[in-house]
Amino acid sequence: MDTTSGPVPVRSMRFVFEYESGNISLILQQPVDVAVSGFDLHPDLRPGDYVEVRGPDGGTLSRVPVRSGMAASAEVFPEHAGDPITRVDKAEVRGAFTVVAPAPLSASHVAVVRVGRPAAAPRPGGVPTPAHEEPWATDLATFALDAPAGGQQP
Amino acid sequence: MTTADGHIIGTTQISGSAPHNRAFNIAMMGDGFQAAEQGVFDTACSDFLTAFFGTPPYDRLAPAINVFRINVASTGSGADDPVATGGTGASPNTYFDSSFGNNGIRRLLECNDSTALTVAAGQVPGFTVALVVVNSSVYGGSGGSVGTYSLAGGATEIAIHELGHTAYGLADEYPYYAGGNETGHDHHPAGEPGQPNVTTNAVRATLKWRWAVNTSTTVPTMANPDCSTVDSRPSPVPTGTVGLFEGADYYHCGAYRPEYDCKMRELGVPFCRVCRQVIWNRIDPLGTLVARDRTPLSVVARYPEHLDVFAEGSDGRTMSDWWDANSGWAGWFQLSGGVASGGGTGSPVTAVARYSGHLDVFTVGTDNRVYSAWWDVNGGWSGWFPLGTLAARPGSTVSVVARYSDHLDVFTTAANGAIMSIWWDARTGWADWFQVSGGVAGAGATVTAIARYPFHLDLFTVGTDHRFWSCWWDDRSGWAGWFPLDTLAARPDATVNVVARYPDHLDLFTTASNGAVMSTWWDARSGWAGWFQVSGGVASPGSPVTAIARYSNHLDLFTVGTDNRIYSTWWDDTTGWAGWFNVSGGIAKAGSQVVAISRVTEHIDVFAVGSDGIVYSTWWDGSGGWAGWFQLGIT
Ligand SMILES: [Zn+2]
């Protein structure tokens, strides 16, 4: 095959967020050459925390999950094989997390979003009818993006 | 203690050679190692590599993984170890402020996440996950966005477990919160957890890992008889059996895990089958797909800015990749653990979008039964489920048409060649298989269906006499009988491609017994025309002809020529048929198929299996013409 040209890569951004007592701040936003796979680009909404990149009209351009986010508990590992891993409630819920999300040049905002689980479990039976219980989503924090370097580019 | 407590020495890639922008990149940082102690950190990183790549499935994913060692010199040596939690009272000044004794527990070892993530982003901009190794022989570690662990024996297991959370969103499979004697953890709350390796759903038919459960395995496999505590009985099934084991996600009852044991339940044991698959699904899409040579690809545009492509791996795995205008190509993933029949040229995955938030897909499995799965924007992918008990012809193609959004008509060939159909309606569910007007397809022939109107279907196939046959269904009159389309001799494995440029018109494209690319048409006013060869074209043995209509007066055709080059031609009502031309120098596998789609009128996306077996794509745009071919994977 003549493979002289390929698809134009989509710009991605790394975001680092800090959180403390329910307050979230964006401490780093950095363009990065990383391909974000479908594993992270959930087209479907499952319960959990997400980072959404949005356009000027507020529309979602991309959404990636926060896989180790603002946990209220910490995992304690056993020193001796066979002993249980346990969890403890954190004395203070604070820390940081990072994601890489596709961010087209039209992106203007980034939001941390929490998606709750729908009330009902999946329906029994093999009938291919999807559950129509819609998960709910809430913005936890929203931040403006810095203008991209060389923002005059087409 | 601040980050002034030391300095960054530099970064060294210690494993892997994958392109940094398409790899799983692990950034390892050391804390509490003074400048003279860097050799100790280097050794700890080597030990991690040994443990990590010795843990399936990482042992087979090394080509897509890079590991970077970020050497950081701390002013002091070791980590804080408060006396109050049984420690030594040490309080060295270290770069990442690591400390034992968090939450009153000595072995809860934590560092400053913000500092670690910021340093990782500066040193390895494309890092996927960050680990901090702490210079202490006291056992300890923690998870979260940064995996932290000490030099004590076995602490690398903490890092590998924590990667399960951070990189893949795996849940904890242990059935307790604080060891089993806690209160408030008897019954898991209602609702299905989002993580892939725990569930509250005990129904086999809808279980999210049902693809991994043997039909002979009882579900639930193990139920907890006393929800006030943890079920501590041994497993009733051999190690490695995937089923449904009660007790997971911090609860004694009401939540289930896929295997009796897993590294997400207990350190020192392997990942379960489901977790291994999830890890695989995260890392494998970073590559390209080597496809079954001649199994047709399919593509669906649920809306103009989105494409879903379906293919089969050379091992028969049912694979998909999708493109979105905002995020590019997502990478190949295995669709619900499916493996398709390898009979004939291999049963393809066919797909239809009844509406923009939904896909229905079909294939014939290795047991030659017809399977379906669906994707919905509100729930993701279902598992594969069989449609009735029909024994299909090995490798048969399953054709599907959605006449309207609440209805599916499905067609395929039975083991004896009988042309079979089944339908689904939102109100009534799946009907039973029936033979269409007594029709029997020739060996290797497929059944093609089109709905010109919501109340009308037209079918096409090659009969046992190697002639082309058609049949139609109308809401008012039901199924008509099969009738021959003239006397043209078909290539025995010919596929009929049909396009309705407008509802009262059909254009058919196929291959004659000598490989000639042939066409005919039907018009409501004039009936069937005669067959004619399109611009002198001859297809590679086995290759079908693909047609799309971008306008009601325009057609684009694609096929693989006898020289295995990928060719196209077009028809316009003002200029007639153009000559065949090679698309961007493309060369395909002999006998393979080219698929094309026009998601917007001045744009065509084309997909093919290259001569190297890899799935490629290119596009044509009204303003820029043809692009070059690129390996379809992730962008
Ligand atoms: Zn865990």
C-alpha cells in the first residue's frame, strides 16, 4: 500500500486535578501527543467520575473516565500472603488525579463530572432490549482552557 | 518538607520500544533515595520489570508497553515513619514527602500525588500510570492515582494490584471492607457497578462476563449462606473456572466476582480471566489488526461524525474499531469476547444502526449458530446471545435490515443451504426462524436484503444452479416466490450488492462465472434490464463488488482486481460509467472485499485488508480527492 498519508491526529491534553474537602482545582493543562483509545473514550455512560472536554456551546467533545479519583477510603495491603486487603476511611479526602483526553482546537472548557448509577439492575432474559433507565450526571467543577499555542492555525 | 528537598536527575527508558504516543507508558519514580543511593532505586525498577512482565497478561503485551525510570535525588534517605503508629520516628526530607502511618496504620504508605503526577508529566509527557518506589525496607504501600510501595519483599504486588484500579478501572473483588467482621457490609446496594469485574446481576443471560462462562458451570457458582460474614469455604470448582462467586466489591452478599480468586481480591495470585481480558482490551487497541484474509469487513455510520467498523482477527476474534470526528480512531477491541465461525471465507460481523445510539451486530459462531449482540449508548455492549437453534452453514453471512427503528429482519443460510429468516420487533421480541419461500442458496452464496420502503423487502442470492435469484416481501401480500434474474451464470461464491438510489429503483452489482463485474437494474416503470459488464472490469477470484450511492444520480463502485489492486469506478447519469482506477496505490489480499461508506455526500471512507493482512483505510473528499492508505488502529 502507498501509505504516504494518514488521518490527522487529534490533539490531546493532559489535565492534573487536585481535590481537597470537595474542592477541585486544575493544576496542570498540557497538550500531549498521546492516542486515547476507545477503552477510555466511553461512548456509553457508566457510573463513575469523568473528565469532559467541551466546546464553546457547552457541548461535550470528548469524555474519559477518572479511574482512581476522589476515593474516600484507602486500601491497606497485608504484609503476609493470604491475609486480607482491607480499606479504611480516609481522615481527609484530598489528593490529585490525572487524565489525558482528546481536545480538538475548538475545545474551550474542561469539566469533572459524576455519573450516578441508574436505579434498576439490568433486565433479566435474553431479549436484546436495552435498559432505558438513564444515568444521571452532575458537574463537580468546570474550568476554562488556556488558548492553544499558535491558536491562529486552521 | 517540600519539593525543594532534592532534585530530578533524569529519565531513562528501561523497557519497551513502542512509539511513545501509542503505548502503555509506566513512569517509575523513586522517593527517599539520596544521590548516592540511585543504584538501589535502579535495582528496584529492574525487580518491578521482572514481577510485572511475569504477571499474565502482561507477559504477552510487552511490545505495547514502555517503562521509564525517573531518577530523583532526595535530600534525606527513607520515609517518614511516625512513632505513634509503631515507626522509628524517622522524618527525612524527601522529594515526594512519602510517609508511613497514614490514618493511624503504619503500612499505609503515601506520597504527595500532586508532586508525583507533575514530575511524571514533565519527564514522560505521555505517561499512562505513575509509580513511586519508596526507599524503605518496612512493608507498605497505597493506591489511588499514584501507586506507592516500599522495597519490602512482595511490595511489587501492591503496584500491580493498584495498576488494576488506576489504568483499567477494575474493582476490588474482596468481599469485605475491613477484613470481614465489619458491620454494614452484608448486602451490596442495588444497582449495577460500572466496573467490568464485579456485578450484582446473577442472571446468566445478561451477565456482563457471560462470554467467559462455560455452559456447564453453575450460575451462581458459589452463594454465601451467611451474609453477616464472609464465605470462607473453599472453591467448589477447579481453579480458573469462570462463573459467579458471591462476595465482592466490599460486600459479603449481593455482589459477585468472576472467579474464586484474583489479584484484585488477594495479592500473590494471578488476575482472573475477566481482569486479564480487560487489561488486554486496554493495551491491545494500541496496535493494528491482522484480519482474516477474505472475511468481509462492515461499517456503519450511526451519525455523520461517527463510524463503527467491524472485522475479524486472523484468529477469528470479532473485532471493532470506531471513529469520531472529535477523538479520532479508538483502536481495535474484541467485541464481547466473540469468536466467529471460520467456515468458508469466515462469517463476518454484520451490523445495523436502528437509531443513532444503538447498534445490533450479527455473526455465526464457532458452533455454527447465529449470534447477536447490541451496543446501546446507555449500557454499552451486551454479551453475544444465540438466535434460536438454527444450525447455519459454517461461515455463513448474516444479513440484516432495519425497515424501521423498532424492527429487524435477519437472513442467512442453513447448513443444508435453505434460505432462512428471523425477525425481531420491539413489541414482541425475537420470532422463530423460517425458510423464505422454499429458497435454497448455492454453496458459498450469501443472501442480500434491502428495504426500499418500510413495508417492502427485496432479497437476492445465487441458487444451486449458479443463477441469480430474487424474491420479495410486501406487508400487504407477504412473501412472493423466487424468480431468476435472466440467465447470467454467476461465480458460485458471488455476492449480490444492491443499492436503491431512490425507492422505485434498484442497481445490482456482482460477478459472473468468469469474474466479470456485472450489473443490472430494476425500475418500477420499466422492470428488469439486462446484465452488462461494468467498464470491462474483472474481479479477483472471490472478491465481491461494493456499491454506494452518494446521490440519486451517482454511484461509486469498489472491488479488488485480478492483479489484487483495489479499484474504483463511478457512474453519473450525465456522463455514464467511468473507467476503473487504482485507489491510492492500494493492494489487497487476493479474494478480499472492499467496503465503502459515504457518511456525508462529498466524502467516502473505504476499508480493505492489505496484502500484509492488516486492515487499512483511506478516504475521498470532494475538495481534496483521494488520501493515502493508513493502517487502521488508533489515532
Ligand atoms: Zn484494590
